[in-house]
Amino acid sequence: MAVNSSNIANMATLEQSKAICERTLTKREQIAAMAMQGILSNSGVMTEFKSAHAVRYAVLLADALIEELDKVGLTNG
């Protein structure tokens, strides 16, 4: 395989993906990922949002859920 900038970028992305998979996600990251799945599965929503907005919204939803769970004592760390 010839080495070029595209191959190097793909190798770097693969290494980053491996590093992420080798660690445990925080509760916030898990909830944000699930929210992001829901957002992305609704094509009507995605036509209204830019990807950066969808990402930020997923994190805001995760934070709001964690805050509410903390208020009623349903989180375990």
C-alpha cells in the first residue's frame, strides 16, 4: 500500500477510535451517545440542525437528565 496523506489520516482516526474503545465511557458520554442516536435517527430533526448543533443538543440532554436524576436520588455516581 502506498503511503499518502489519506492513508495516514485513516490510520490516525483508527488509532483514536481504538483509544476511545479501550476506556470506559462516563455516564454523561453514554447518555449523550444515546441522545445523539435518537437525534440522528430522526431525519426531520437533522434537516433543521447542523451537526454541531445536534452534538451540543445531545450533551445538553445528557446533562439535563443527569441533573434530574440527581434531584430525585436515582443516580449511582
